[in-house]
Amino acid sequence: MNDKTNSLGSADWEWEIKPGTSWWNISLAELYSFKDLLLQLTRKEFLGLYQQTLLGPFWALIRPLLTVITYVVVFNEVIGIPTEGVPPFLFNLIGITLWNLFSEIFMQTSNTFLQNVEIFSKVYFPRIIVALSTLWLQLILFGIQLLLLVAVYLFCYFTGLVDFNAGQGLLIFPVIVITAGIGFGGGLIFSVLTAKYRDLLSLMQLVIRLLMFICPVFYTMSLVPQKFQWLAQLNPLSTLFEYFRFAFLGIGSVNSIQLLYSFGFMVVIVLLGILIFNKMSDKLIDIL
Amino acid sequence: MSDIAIQAENISKLYRLGTIGSGSLRRDMQSWWERNALKKENPNQYIRGGKKVDNSEVIWALKNVDFEIKVGEALGIIGHNGAGKSTLLKILSRIVKPTEGIVRGRGSISSLLEVGTGFHSELTGRENIFISGHILGMKKSEISRKFDEIVDFAGVEAFIDTPVKRYSSGMYVRLAFAVAAHLEPDILIIDEVLAVGDAEFQKKCLGKMNEASSKSGRTIIFVSHNLQAISNLCSKALWLDKGNVCARGNAKTVVNQYLSTLQKQNWIKEFKTMTEAPGNDFIRVLYTELTPHFVDALSVVDIRTPLTVKFRFYNANDGILLAVGVHLFTISGECIFDVSHDPLLYKKGIIEGECHIPGDFLNDGSYYISLIFVEDSSKQLYYYEECLSFEVADFRENINWYGKWMGYVRPKFPVITRQTEIHE
């Protein structure tokens, strides 16, 4: 809240509540003062996820494992999509790990308002804290999946199935940041939209399912016909999958212009997401 | 000036009635397209049946509300349901924005609009104390420091590592309130928390609030339907009605003003003609009235107030032995008393009567009176049910307890105690 003198011009108020919302009302100092809350919310969601389950956090591993097995059977054994000499299991695991990072962050963030109406209508704190705690939780879950990926990768490395290149390997970090950013920014925008229009929620689930086929998750960009290449490259996520695979396996077509494009896209969508989220969060409480 | 904690100027809040927007993207886009591209009227103004939705179908939940609270003051907010009390609290808590006006203040605010905000039913009591504490604005170190105190206040030591979904509802509420009760903001906003828990726990809560305002010098804003609690705990009160400020000032005065308008609803019934008057071929009741004899200048019927029931009726039969009985019932239908007199011989014509109910006799609550007309002390001529209804407000002095006083009646029989032995 702004410090302003009151109409009488004498007292200095510490805060004031006025109609209207600015696009940018986040102060980093205020956000930092809520860091305990952020961690606590993440902890709550993490613990809540696995209460009264048999396998607990192992579910974070079981889901991708089962998905990978299905993909290997369907896409590689039945349909016969080539994997450029890489073991199909590793090839698909790489794609799915990154895809899960994007889709989970996007889906969970876009639920921010709908899932927290109860709290939002009773207590004030910067609403974006909840979205940030979702992001943080998904990064932790991604971390668990990444450990699985590294384990499988190391197994393949020691059995001589793949090569390792440290320089390439470091590329995973910018790729993770950009992917998470695009998911987060998009999620913020959709969290506002789904709160206002509930019918978008089912549409969004469909779109995210279809989007996976457009992204090179279980195939490489080189398999895309020449005349559709430009279309595939327009998708800012495509390059990220190519780069992620390149970081581990050294295969695929990568170029830094594309990566810059993805990065720029991420910056724009994150800013846009934060602005819309801020602008709308007060209004949404009235209609939720 | 600097001793003012909150200053609200012209706070107004507008809500639209019915669904806001259409809730469907297709219809909103259609509306937008028709309005902006085709410059036509919004087709969705016409909802089912072709009826036009008037733009004036809006409601001012609050209209030009002004007030100030000094540091350390406790402000009670009263009013009917839908008067805008909760909206005001939500604005002060920064949950919703006002449509107009400005609130300024100094000091940290914690609001307690429900108990158990942010509780996760799958997690243990211990986890939930931390989660709820953080959501309500406590720091981690603060919660850790007060942890034992909170558990002790809630009385759930044995269950602290059990998921709260297995708690009894009482335990759940106690734990939730205990967390909130240990908040230490400069300004505390509380909505109807006293509606929860048993009498014993309510007592504890009110004690805690009293301590917060009187000893710790905390500013408190408090909404409650428990008017006794308001007039005893708060120094100032604000009475809202349909979004407007009806009265504000000294808590006891405002509460009494509020009560007296509540009460003057059904104190007199008079009928001009015989045919209008309720009754039958024997009796026509022309007039009934309840007259309170107020103790002080404040016109509120409380437990101290003596009441007189007056009635006038037409007797159609000449020369009968007639008696009138007054029945007093609680709102839930239990009869408190049935008083009458020895039958008297009356001629055809108008008869008047009255019954005096002493003060310090009825407990607080809602009551109604019925009149019975009996011939020869055996034959019922007419029974006039629920002819008058009234409410008796509570009144307490120097008592540190605000729960419901037990019993249908509350007479002032003396209770005498004496010490007969002293054991050192």
C-alpha cells in the first residue's frame, strides 16, 4: 500500500484501501515478507497430495514410468517411430519429463482461483503467493522425475548405449527455466479466464492433451515434413524439447535463434500473466 | 490525529444482482460483438422470456459509510442480516475493493472472518496450526513460540498428531479458534466467531477478546449478533442498515437504539369495526396492547422491564359468568404461565382488562401472548392465539460471562451463602 498523506494533510498513514487496481502492484519486499507462507503452502500441498496413499511421493515416479512404457509400446513398437539409435525408453522418458513439467505447471497454476476461492474470500495476502507455491511444488515434483531420468540416463551411459557431453548437459537448465516460465505465465492467464468462464476448463484440458502431439515429445523435429517445419518452429515449446534431448543425447536439430525466440516468448507471457493476474484478482473475488 | 487506527471515508460497495457476466464465454463474446462491432443493443440484456434486465438491478451493499477508530478502541458492528456488516469487514480486510471511498489506517491487520481458514483436513493438528497461522499472517518463529499455548488453549494435546478430519467438530473449531486467538496484530477484525463452540468455549473466547482490547491495547472491530457481548466488550458501535449507517457512537446507546426499533413491531392491535375484529358470535377482541414500563430513558424491553397487557373486547351474550385468561408462551411454544381471575357476571357490551407482568421475571428471549375467554370457568368461548408478541433483551452488569442465561424465567430470588467453617 502506498504511503500518502490524508486529506487533512497531517497524519501519515501506513496503508490505504482504494477502489481500482493497478496493473503492477507487487512489491518484492512485500512478497518476501510472505516467504514463510509460500513455503508453508507448498508443504501443505505436497503433504496433502500423498496423505493416505500407499506409495506416497513415489507416485511422482510411477506416473511417468507407466506413461513411458505405454509410449514405447505404442509409438515405437507398434507404429515404429525412429529414435535415432537411442533406447526408446530413454528417448521417451526425456520427452515426457519435460512435457510433464510444462503441462503440470500450466494446469495447476490455472486452477489457482477456482481451488482457493474459500481462502481468497476470507483472508488477504498477495494472491500470486498461491500461484508461486504451486510453481514451487511442481518444480520439486519435477526434481524427483529428473532424478529418475538421470538414473536411467546413467544406466544407459555405463552400459555404453549413450554418450555424455558435459557442455551440452548444462543446457538443461535454461531449457527448464524457459519451459517452467511459459507454463507459469500461461497458467496465470488461464487462472483468470477459467475463474470467469468455467467452460474454458474442459476446453483447456482438451487443448493441453492435443498440444502434446504438436510438440516433439515422442518424435524429433526432423520427422516433421519440410512444408510444416515453419509451423512447428512457430511453437515456442518445440525447440525446448529439441534442446532438452540434445543436452542428454546430442541428437536433434537445435539453433540458438530458436532458443532466443522461446526465451522472448517466455518473458512476454510471464509479464502478461502477472499483469493480468494482478489486475483481475480483486475483481474476481466479487464474482467467484 | 495520530491516535486514529482506521479512518474510513465514504465507503460504498456496489454489487450486481443475479449472475455477473453470463459466466459463459460464448455469450459474453456475443454481447461484446453486438455492442461494439454492430453497435446494436446487447442481445443478452433480454434473458428468458424476453424480459429486459434493467441496468439498475444493482445493490449498494454499503453506501457512504464513514467512521473512525482510535487506537485501542473496540468497535462493534451491528445490524440485520444483509445490512452490509460482512461486506464492510471484507473491505477492511482488503479482500474486496470498495467501489467508492477510501480507508486509511496504520498498523498491521489480521482478520478472522471464519474459523479454520486454510485448514487442510488431511493434515495433522500440528501441521494445521502452522498452515493456518501463516495464512492468518503469523511468522514462523511466532507460531513456534506460541505453539504450546495454542495447543493448550484448544485442549487437543492428545490429538495433535492426528489428521484434523478425525477431530470432532468441537475440537476442530477449538483448534481453529485457538490459532486465531493468538494472533497479535495491531488491528483485529472478527466476524461472528462467538457462534461456535459450547458455552464454556465461548466464555474463553470472549475472555481472550476482552484481554486483547483492554490489556494489550489492541484495536478491535467486531461483528456479532450477541448484543450483550457488543455492549460489554466494545466502547463504540456502528449500526448498519441496508448499507447505510443508522447510528454510531457509544456502544450501549447504539445497541439500545437498535433493540428498541427491533422490538416495536407487534405491541398494539386495534380494530375499528366489529366485523374486522377477530372473534366469533360470542366475543370480538377490539384492542390489545403491550405497554412496557421502562426502567431508564432507553426504550428497550429488557429483563428488568415490567410489562402491562391491556385488552378490550365485545361480549355478545347478556348476563354470563365470564373469565379472561392470559397465556404467555416462548417463541418455541412452551407455556410460561396461564393466569386468570374468578369469573364475573357481565352484561352485553364492551369489557376492558389488563394483566401486569412484573420486571425481573422473564428471561431474555422472544415471547407471545394468547388470550382465552371462558364461560362458567369451563366452556371456552374464544381463544385468541398469538395476539401480541414481544422480545425481552438481556441485561447484565458486572458479569464477565455472555453465554445464554438458562431457564425460561429469571426472577431475582435471593440466593444466600455463608461460610460456616474456615480451614486454614
